[in-house]
Amino acid sequence: MPSAAPGLNVVNVADAVAWYERVLGFTLAFIVPGDDPAYGVIERGDLTLHLRKRPDAAGTSFCYLVVEHAQQWFDDLVAKGASFRRRIESSSYGMRDFEMFDCCGNLIGVGQPLS
């Protein structure tokens, strides 16, 4: 089955894993052992993200998550005080989606097809 696993540049892998667990409901699948891990993998259902320690490049990454129930994701994130670049809306390209920033400033798009 084809898939993709976007990689995001973060300041601190352990801190980013904790943020993704708390805010977006991901769980840790793998982390490089040690006090200051250089790499980690997180999952939520069929979604997989790779987190790479790159303080010099943190906040420069972007990924788009195609989900079911984008409105529910959005409402949950509002309640958790997430930072949004764009609030949820139905787009001209056939998605109901929004954009948010992670703990390192990376842009995360979240959406579902309108049809």
C-alpha cells in the first residue's frame, strides 16, 4: 500500500513528541535512544510523522493531513488553545480544512474532502 510519512524539523524531538501527543493525539512509535534524541516517529491511526532535530531549520516545514471529521479536529484544537494560520473553511479546491502551527512553528494543514 503506497504511503508517505512527512518529516518535520523541530528544536527538540522529545518536547515535540510530547506536544503532538498532548495537542494532536499522536502516539510515539519510535525514538532514537538517548537524553537528546535526534529523531522520532509518531502515529495517529494511519497518519505517520517523522520528527527530526534541526534547531536551525525548525519552523520551516509543512505537511498536510487528510483526515475524517476535520471540524471535530478543529473544535478540539480550539479548545486546547492551538495557534492557527487559517481557521476552518470550505475551499475552492474541494477540501474543508484549516492550517495551524506546531510547537516549533511548522505549518500543519488538516482537512477532509468536501464530497
